[in-house]
Amino acid sequence: MHISRKPTRTVFVGNVGIGGNNPVRVQSMTNTDTRDVQATLAQIHALAKAGCEIVRLAVLDAEAALCLRAIKEAAEVPLIADIHFDHRLAISAMEAGVDGLRINPGNIGGKDHVDMVVDAAKAHHVPIRIGVNSGSVEKDLLATFGGPTPEAMVQSAMRHVRLLEERGFDQIKISLKSSSVLSTVDAYRIMSDKVDYPLHIGVTEAGTPLRGAVKSGVGLGMLLAQGIGDTLRVSLTGDPVDEMLVAWEILRSLGIRQRGPEIVSCPSCGRTEVDLIGLATAVEKRLMHVTDVFTVAVMGCVVNGPGEAREADIGIAGGRDCGIIFRKGRIVRKIKGEANLIPEFLQELETFLDQRART
Ligand code: SF4
């Protein structure tokens, strides 16, 4: 299946291009108190290391806005200030050097405030993301559409878009998030036919890591497969660093982008005679921060192991009190004793990584 991306215009968040021919960007949001500069920076560093290309921070008050300057100086990725209702915080954040804003101009107290924010955004070359959630749709639109329907979310976002366009501002991104996967998908589909601004896609309040990963995978997968989405955020109730793994797996599974090794592991069955879960977990842990792209297979038996993992660059198949290591489906070594499987395969993996690093 070929995915043909819908054409959008390009917007820059710092030095990271979103939309146009740029890759689908991966982003997340810190869940630290932004006023705690050290904790926030530690999370930004961890996110960047895990593949996050843009980080958003909540700016709740003037003190948080002031802290952005120190955070910006030490952050290795562009930063977006997430602001609700208060135009003064938006202006302070831009003065502190943030690379992007997430603010809805219709909610910041009238024409003069919108003028001030847009003027500052133009002066600082800062794009603005309009972010509509199903819970933030205006009352009149709820009445007209009978609830926070996809069309109501789109109309709500378009009101904010017009406020910016009327002021000659077009450095716009749009998000339309709902906790309902199907509403989210419909809303983005409608918006994608209306405008060519880059779309920031996500399923909001997706849930705890397992449920959230599934919901995000289904929702974002449906959109991306239709060519919709220029940057994505997977929202999980948990450590935002975990969002990176999910985000990159979604992109990888659709053949859109790759980062780090693909780990193919069988589900195990009655034929499995080794601690396959322990083995797969150890391999995943070792490769957590590897960014090189290759395939590792962790299979439960020698009957199907090498065959099923023929395409893997390196792999292991468990047997009765033994294991077989293979490369590209070809057996290269046998390990005796189940207790030796994990340490010896990890050692083989080190050799493999060393060899790749040298070539
Ligand atoms: Fe079962 Fe072997 Fe297939 Fe794993 S590879 S699921 S152990 S048959």
C-alpha cells in the first residue's frame, strides 16, 4: 500500500520544518512544573534522547513564562509554550525565546489582545497552533451541531484561524482532538479538505499506556494511512518518554519513518521451552537508545524461528535448554544451557552493534 501525503504548506518551529515535504514530526509535552527548571530540562533531555523533535510546555503563570528563558537556553529541541486565555503569558513566552505557541486566539479576551499576540508572533517568527478539543467547542456551535461533533470542532477551529488570517498571519498549525477515535479521524478529514495548514494529529486523553497506545495507534494510523498529519503527539497517562516508543512504532509500522531497531518477537506458544518474555525484554532494554535501523528477531523455537525471521539482521531462536543465533536467517552459533541465552545473545548483539558502527 502506498501512502500519498496530502500537500500542506511548511511552518517552522525553530529549525524544525512541519508540513510540506518535511517528515512527519514527533512531539510531546512535559508533565513537570515548568517553574521547576531542572526537572523540566531533565524531562526535555530524556524526551529528545528518545526521539522527540519538539517539546511543548504548559505555561500557567508569569513565573513559568520567565523560566522559559533558562529552559530554552539548555534545551536541544525547539520549544512550544502552551497557553490558555492569557495574552500576556503568550507575549512573555515569546520574549523568553520559545519557538512556537499553542493558543486559541478566540479565547484571549478580545481584538486588542489578539492584535498584540499576532504582532509579537510576527516579530519573533513564532508559529501558532490552534488546538480545539471536543471539550472546548463553543456553546453556540454545540447547539447548532447537537454536540461536539467533528463538524462543530472544525467550525470552532476555523473561527480561530480567521482571527489570525484577518491579521495577515499564516504561520498556523491546527489540531482537532477528541477522546473518540472516530470523531478525531472525521474532524481531521473534514479539516484536511478545507485548508492546507499543517495538521498536528493526536487522540486526546487516550488513557494509560496500553489503552492509550492502542487508541493512538488506531486513530493516528487511520489518519496517516490517508496521508493526513504533519506532526503527531501520542498522549498517554504516564511518563511522556513512553509516548516516543509508541509514536515511532506507529510511523515505522506504516513505513513512514524509522528510528531504532525493529524487534520482531513471536508471541510464544506451547512449543516455547525458554524464557522468551525475559529474552525479548532484555533485548528491548539493551536497544532502547539505539537509533540505527535494523531488525532483531527473538523467537521461541527452532522450528519456526530462523524461517519466520529470515529477514532479520540478527536473531535468536530458543530450543530445549539451548538457543540458536542466526543472521539473516542463517545459523551462526549455538548456545547451550537456558541460563546462558540472555547473556550470550546480548554479547553477540554487542559484537553486531560494534561491527555496524565500524562499517
Ligand atoms: Fe510458537 Fe515457535 Fe511460533 Fe514462537 S516461533 S509462536 S515458539 S511456533
